[in-house]
Amino acid sequence: MKGEMRVVRACQAATLIAAAISIGTLPAGAQADVQSVVSAAFSKYKDLKEGRNADYIPALAHVDPNTFGIALVGRDGKVYTAGNVTTEVSMQSISKVFTMARVIQDGGPETIEKTIGVDATGMRFNSIVSVELSNRIGGGPEMNPLANPGAIAATSMVEGATADAVWTKIINTYSDFAGRPLNVLQDVYKSESDTNQRNEALGMLMHAYGYITDNPQQATDLYTRQCSVAVNAKDLATMAATLAFGGRNPVTGKQAISTDNVPYVLAVMATAGLYDDSGKWLYHTGLPAKSGVGGGIIAVAPGKYGIAAVSPPLDGAGNSVRAQRAIEEITRALQLNPYASKPSRSLTQAAEAAPSR
């Protein structure tokens, strides 16, 4: 009974803060109310048992499916959390966002657009057919850095004279976004390396068609390693918040990438961030996001918050079930969908007061 009352109070608080945001003012206790929204989303979905762990990577099948944590980071570095936000999972495809950011930062936005492409493929994330079709379509490549073929190519584009130098640049970039040094989960890396024959084939195919200019084996290995980087929900929310606030980490104050390059990263996240269901996600939230089969999802509300949730059981498209539901709930409660903007009160009042003709 007490638990139910807490959920009711949290939902009431969420309604109040949503109303305050809609008129552009926040009450003195706004921070506590944001925490209530996060806590309410956790309480609503903590017992949801839908989905199943990814098992095509053996190590992921053994991750505790009950792990569930939510984190939200604001402009001032304030962190709001609920549930398990310390247990680490592997980044998996979320890593693709930050490797793409590194390549754009070092080579400019056209480096990605003209070499890999920035269009959703409409196919599975590890599709071989998408590579074949892109190679046959005139007018430039028709892939993106958030599907496996484009992601392996993006990893090959990170600057460095040796594999170690490239890896140092990748992991340092991730750490700048997260606000702490990140490391690889070695058991996941080994498990993926032992079973990544399809990605090896994609790397070779991308090399054959000129998307990767040299050493596709190294690119595939480094890609596999980046997918195995360990993060928790708080790390992921901080990484998302760094994108939300112009490339500046709001916790550490460090500029991870230039502000000018952030919109290009967010655009690809919006169109290709949740695998086959990217359109559905954007339809319901309006937020650029990225999922990973390790169970994490990040979402970016530009200028407002970075949001993340971690829960390993996935739906058929490879996206965490509970993480999606929780972030959607928070997005609605805090009115974060940029497509749902409303006229200001003054404009509305002026329109109502205008004489009819």
C-alpha cells in the first residue's frame, strides 16, 4: 500500500512539473519533482518481464536480466537516478555514436556523409544486402555509421599510426563523454571476438568496395573492442548530456567535441538510432537516441537533459524493453518532445483576445 502511494505521489509530481514546464516556469522544488518523475518511471516498469537477453553473443546471455537503472543529467551536472545505476553492461552499438563523433570532430561532417552516408538503410543492423545496394546506387553511399557496416568503416577512419594509437583515441573520447576513465569488459570482448564472423565478413566487404581503405581486420577488431566497453546508467546519461549541451560534459566541464559538430551526430541518431524501430521511437518521443544489445539506451533532449536507462532484456528489434518504456514515460512527463512545442501563453492570450472578423 505504501509503495502504491509513493507511485501516486510521484505521478502527481510529474503532472505538476509538466504543467510548470508548459508555461515556462518551474517551482522552487523543481529538482525534487524531476527526481519524482524518474522514480515513478522506475516504479512503473521495474517488474516488467518482457523481452530476453541477446544470446548470439554468449556473454550477453548470462547478464542478469533483472538489472534495471535509470539516470538523467541536467545542464548543471545534477544527476537524477533510480534503480541500479552502478552495475556495468557493455556499450555495444551505443559506442557507434561516439566513434562517429570522433570521426566528425577530426575530419569534419562531410567525412562521414561522403564516405559512409547518413541515411537509414531500412534493413537489419548487420545486413550484407544493405552494402550491396549502397554500392549500386548512384549519387553517393546510402549507409550510416550506426549500422554495423558503416560503424566498422567509421572505426577504420579514426586517426592513428597503430592499432594502439587508434584505440587510445577511441577510449579517451568515450571517457571524455562519460566523465571518468572507461575500460573493456574482457569476457565480453573475448566472447564477441570468438563469434564475430559476420562482422569480419562485413569488414572485408566494405574493404572490397572501398569504404575501408586499409586493414579491415584491424577495423573489425577495434570495433569489437569498442562494443565491449563497460558503462553503467549514470555513465550513459552523462554521455547523452554531453551531446545535449553542445559537446560540453556538464559534470566535468570538459568539451568533448565542438558545439558545431553536435547537430550532425544527433541527426544520425534520430534517423537510425534504434535499429529497425528508429522511426517508431522518433514517432513517440521525438528524441535522438541510440540503443545497444547490452541493454542500454541513451536519449538526448537538446539543451535540457541527457537520459539513459539500462535493462538487458530486448524486443525483437534488439532494443531494451524496459529502457524504452521508462524513457518514453520520462519524455512525456517532462514534455521533452521537441515536436510537441506549444505557443507561449502571451501569444495564445493575444490570439484569443483578437476581435473576430
